[in-house]
Amino acid sequence: MGVGYIARFISAKSPSELGIYIIQSLFIILPPSLYAATIYMIYGRLVLYINAPDASIIRPARVTKIFVCGDVLAFFLQAGGGGMMAQASMGNLGQKIMLIGLFIQLIFFGFFLSVSLVFWRRMRSSAKLHTIPKCGKHTWQALLKLLLGAAVIIILRCVYRVFEFAQGNDGYLSTHEVYMYLFDSTPMLLVQMMFHFVHAGDVFPHGIDPAKTGDNESYINLQERFGF
């Protein structure tokens, strides 16, 4: 995203340069998909870490496969649509493809948020909630709350982008740059800052990948797994 905003600054000085315009457009619109993939994978490892696969609607091993596949599809649709929108002859088609990619991202993110909320509700009513040891600087609850908060922020950002692209290049949102900084740049900066405050590396035991501690059907006791 940093590269995207640098390219955006250069593009504003040279509006006739198509290549710079495409770079700034794609490098700003696509990174939230990478954040989404990170969030999906952390959730799967978090469920394995606290040894509560039954509390998740979708088993941890399938969470990454299902949601990351949807995220990759949304990523490529947005990338293709963004590239086509930069060409006048394919602008309308590119706009539609971009919207489809954003809608797919919204659907998968909305479903993921529902899965995460159900997991949190089930864990809050479980006796296991207070028996899981703290291995790092932060608790697993803090990391889960981070994932939920980041998911909500990215969903709101996607909603803004849907309205922006639905209006077209001549729409009110596209022609008033301040809204992009308010509803895209600022939310994504907030997400980045949140991941620095509660880093996954400060929750999971160092040197241990929860995804590699057991197979998908058999889970090792926490005390045995992490040596407590």
C-alpha cells in the first residue's frame, strides 16, 4: 500500500502516465485481500492453539482452504478489473469485474466474521475459557478480538469501495479524493497498527506452529503440546 500511495503521488504529477496510474490503483485496492488471508490463517491456528476445534463451525484445516481460496479469487478479479478499468475501451467491463471481486470478498469476509463470532460465543460459555495458559505477551482472547475488529474494519472499507466503483469514475466518491483517505486509507492504517499492538507472535509459543502440532482429527493436550 505504501508503494501504491507513492505511485499515486507521482501519478498526480503525471496524469498522462498510464503505467503509474495502474500501479497506484492496484497497489492500493489489492492489499486488503492479503490482510484477509492473514486473518483467516491466524484464526485457524488460534483454534488449534486453544485445542477447541469443536467450537468452530468450520474445522481449522478447512478454514484456511475455504476462505483463502475465496480471497484469492477476489484478489485476481479485483486485479483484472483494475487493470481493465485503466483502459478506456474496457473500462465498463473492468468496473463490473472489480465489483464482482469486491462482492466475493464481502461475502467471504461476512461469513468468516459469523464463524468467528460463533466461536467466541461458544468459548465464552465453555469451562475451557479460563484454563488455557498464557504463553506470550498477549492472551488468545486479545488476538481473537483483534481478528474480529480487523474483519469489521475491512468489511466497512469494502462497502465503501463497492459504492465508489458502482458510481463509476465520474461518481461523487471517485471525484472527491477526501473520501478515499477517510474510508480506505485511514481504516487500513488502523488495521496495520492493530496488528502491531497485538502481534500473533506474542500469543503463540515461540518456535511452535499450532497448525503442525497434530493432524486434523486428533489434538494433543495443551500441557503435552507446549510443555506446561
